[in-house]
Amino acid sequence: MERFDSKVLKSRCLLEPTGVGCLPYVRGVILIKVIIFDLDGTLIDTRERFFMVFNKTLESFSLNPLTKRRFNELYSRASLDEAIPKELQKNFWEKFLHDYGRTCSEKDSPFPGVKNVLKVLKRKGLKICVVTGRACAESDVWTELKKHGLAEYVDAVASKDVKVKDHFFKDEEVSRILAKLSVKPHECLIVGDYLADIETGKKMGSLTVAVLSGGVKREVLESADPDLVLESVNDLPSIVDILASKPSKKGCLELNI
């Protein structure tokens, strides 16, 4: 599988505290054709929904619900499994993802600036896709994107199979997107707020960007070895502009690494 040396990018990119600011060093050129975004915690703030469904799922297994403080603590360390007995974890997450994908919350909303970010990236000629770990129909994802005014900027979506073969990695979902668009893994950039997003991208050989908007601590996300860590997707257009070796051509963007 063709891939790039991510350590080159990280060794040449000096991130400021806000996550913005990168000094490019021309080592090679990556042609990026697609940006794949995670949905929850990356484009849309759904933390309240997550908290509510997580506790309801705990109760359905006769387990005690978490306080908001304890939930946030475990979530920030990507350690929610600590609240679930090991022998129940597989069934727990299958039920959680199933119920989560079918639950609506009035508190769900796009993070500030998300719509403009997608609009800017589309203008650069890039395909914009959304891959979610929710176990739901893809039509449900489109419905939510339309509700939040984001659907017009998205080219394709993929969600977990309702049977949930793997509740963690998203490589099957990403592969479906890439096959549909006839794009190779090294031609896409994967953006997400959780370890699964980054580890999926690394596994497939894609450029990975972790965002802190979902609430997971920086050091936890860095343990997955992302190529960049940003405060939120709002920083992405600036980073893309800084790394771009030349104005984008229709259908792709050349990035120096």
C-alpha cells in the first residue's frame, strides 16, 4: 500500500498553542482528493446525547449510571470501558451504537464555523465525506446533515453496519467511501476527535488530523500518532493553505511534506 512518511510532516510542522501555524519543508508532494470527517465531536457537538445514551445503556445492563463529572473524566482519557465489565463490553457497545444512531437531542449542534470550513474546502475542489461510527442507515446521517445545513457541502457518507461488526475501527466504512469515489487511501485526509478515527487512518495509510473539539485530551490523541493535532476543524483551512505547494487544481490539492 502506497503511503507517506508521517514523521517527516510532524518533524517539519511547528504547531503553536492554538494548533495553527506550520512551517512546510518540501520533502515530497501528496495529492489530496478527499477529506473524510468524523461526525460526532468533530463536525457536530453531540456530547450531551452521548452522555444520555451511555447512561441509558448502562442501566439496560443493570449497571449504575455515571455522574457527568465521572463521564467527562473517562471520556477525556478515552477510557469509558472502565465503567463496563469486560464480559459485557462487546454487547454493550453494540447496543450503544444502535441506540445512539436512533436518538435525537435538541442540544446537538454544529461546532462554530463548521459550515464555513466545509464551504472553503469545497471551493478548493476537494471531495468532502462523513464517516460515522453510529450504527444507523446512511439516510439518517444525511437527514441530520440537512437538519444542520451541512448536507450541501458533503459528497458521500458512510455509517456502521447495523450489525456492528467492529465498534472501534472504521476501515470498512472508509473503504466504502474510497471505492465509491475511486480514490486511494493515501489520497485522503481523515479528520476526527477520537482514537478510532486516527488509528483507522494510520492503519489504512492516510494522512490523519486529530481535533480536540470532542473533549479527548491532547496527550491521549497524540498516543495514536496523528500527523497533526488541531484545536478544531476551524484550523484546517489555514493548515491546508500553509502546506499547499501550489493553488489547488480541480479535484485535488497538492500538499508539501
